[in-house]
Amino acid sequence: MKIFSEELVERAVSDLHVADLSKATIGEVLLVAQYLEKETGIPFIRMDQGSPGLPVNSYGVEAEKAALDRGVGSQYPAAAGVPELKAEASRFVKAFMDIDVSARSCVPTVGSVSGSFGSFIACTQRIPGKDKVLFIDPGFPIQKSQLRILGVEWKEFDIYSYRGSALRAKLEEMLADGDVAAIVYSNPNNPAWICLEDEELKIIGEMADRYDVVVMEDLAYFCMDYRRDMGHPFQPPYPPTVARYTDNYILMLSASKIFSYAGQRIAMLCISDALFERQYPAMAERYKDSGVFGETLIASILYMITSGCTASTQYAYAEMLRLSTEGELNFVEDTREYAVRAERMKKIFTDNGFHIVYDADVSQKVGDGFFFTIGYGDMDGGELLRELLYYGVSSISLALTGSGQKGVRACTSRMREDLYPVLEERMKAFSQDHPINR
């Protein structure tokens, strides 16, 4: 039995001016869920927005307070970032990735969204004729929205059928025209939670060198592949990264999820030293500056977008990175609750006829974490999104993420202990109302 009537859902869609519910954005789904909750008082199972669902890191809060007490709020921070944060970011990358990036090449941004926006500009303007972006999907829809704003074209493909060695031929096909400036993916992946493995990252690195492409590796869920214990500084195992296989990379490292510090909007671009120092005549001509990639990105692009990052927040991030590097803060254990939630939620869905869409990496079953993907019979993602809303469950269609698979993305962050029996009851009703051959 449906929790919310079709008439009520349609009224919400109309009142909120949602053009097509089956293709609704994360923000639109969020608004519809909030509308239905307000109208009825019935709580939703919120699987739409990927906002952290754990307490904010207290060390960051205290460090930020201390910075404000010292008076940092009275002065503009340097565009390149405060020295303490740049130094700690360099140490952190060495401690948890075993990668050498100098402090100079670590640049704070107002969240990874700001970082990717500036990086897209720099990457697509550095070499004439190389002005497109390649998405290894599924991925974060906001990044394509950024390219729409910039008027930058992109290419994309769903990696579902191109795992392992099959990735090489597909990348060759996509890069052959020589017009791709950057490759973008997240690892672990939003929305599928798949993880690219070393074999695949080696291929990406080789292709980046061959075609002079910058790899933008989004590490929003850094070390959150809980199948391996990666929370100990200067000790393997280290997370796989393209930085082992090319110098053409930008690592986007956000505080939002790993430290639950999303509200303060802080992240780092960790740029390979070789790329940071590379000089591009086209950039020098456009910006009337040195044309050195890192300097132009900081002073002529990022500064024009945000005028730097909030000073106190930079000190908060520096302290959280420092404590992690010194082994006093285990951010991996702090976030492991997401894996617990995913395992429990997946079982409820699969016990009631759903299946996991992206269910495996190259060498092992997909892990549990912040996101997972579910399908139901032959329903496409838009249809499943709509049907789940009637049962008080919000999600987003995989089509929105560039996926070619049928299903929706589920986020674990807002799940609470009291909601598991509610989810189970609603999915039993869903299964009874939507019989399929099993």
C-alpha cells in the first residue's frame, strides 16, 4: 500500500515546478520529499542528497575557534592558502597515499565543487584545440552543470561494460580525436561505490601521458573503501590512485565527508609538481601572466571565483590533517558507520526483490559505504524513482549520473536506527504491490 497518493505527489511536483519527476535533480527530489513530509507529517527515508550524516569533527571546530580568537578574521588570506594548511596537506598525501606533492602545489578551494570549476577552466584553456572534458561515468552531476555554465563540451561513457583491461580500448576511442583536455572520475565512485583498481588507473595514466590529458581524480570519499584498512599513516595498504602512473593529475581532496566538515566548504587541489610548474603560452596570452599552470590557476582563475578560502576554516582543515598524519585521529574508523548502514539497507532491499546494479569491481564484490545502487525488475531509473516516492523513499535516477543502467542511487548518510523497520515495512509493501518473477 502506498504511503503517499499519486495525486499528492503530482501536486508537489506541480507546486514546486518540477518539469519531469523522472529526470529530477537531487535538489528537486529533496524539495519534493520535504514537501510531502510537511504536508503529511510522515517521515521520508532520505536517500537523495549526499550530505554527511555523522557529527562534525570536533578537532576542526576547536581549531577554527582558536584561529578566530587569534584574529585571523580581520585579514584576507593568501590566495594560495595559509602555509600551515599547505604543509599539512603535503604531509597527509604522503602519509596516506605514499605520493610526493610539495606544499606549494597544494591549493585550498571552497569545497571540491569550487576546485573542479576552476580546474575545468584551467585544463580546457591550456592548449588550443584541447577543450573538451571526458567523464568516466557514472559520476557527480554537478560537474556537468559546471561545464554548461562554462560552455565547455564533454564526452562520456558508462564504465559498467569497460572494467579492467577493456578500459584501454574504450579510452583510446574517446581520446583519439585529440580534443580532450581532462578526464574526470570519482574513486570510490559517486553514485555506484565501485572502485577503480590499479590495472585501470595504470591505463588511465598511460592514456593521459599519450594524449596530454589532465586527470582530475575526485577523492571526496578518500580511504572509505572499507574492504581494506587504510586509516594508518605511512603504512600500506594505500588507496589506488592515478598519481602513481602519470604526472598529469589533480587530486581533489575534500573535508566534507571524511571529516564531516561539509558546512564549512573546504577542500584541497593537490596538483602534481610537474603539472603545477608547466608553462602554457596560451594561458600566458589569455591571462597576461606567466602562463605557469599552478600560478595561473590560483591567481587568475580561482581567486576570481572565491577570492580565496575562509582563513579560520583553513586552520581547521590543517589541524584535522595534522592529527590524522600523526596517528591521533583515525578518520577512516570515524566514518565506518556508513558501511554498516549500507550493509543493512542493501539487505532490506534485496530481501524484497531489488538487486544491486553496480555489484562488483574487477576482482571482488563492490564494497559497502556512502552510496549504493539498486534496481527493481525492468523498471528504468525514472520510473523507480517515482514509485519509491509513493512509499516514502527518495533517491535519484542513475540516468542523472551518466549511467546507462536501470536503477537509482541510494545514499546511506541520513539513515537512523529507528528508520530500519520503517524501510523494511515499506519495501515489503512495495514488493507486494510490484510482483516480479524472481
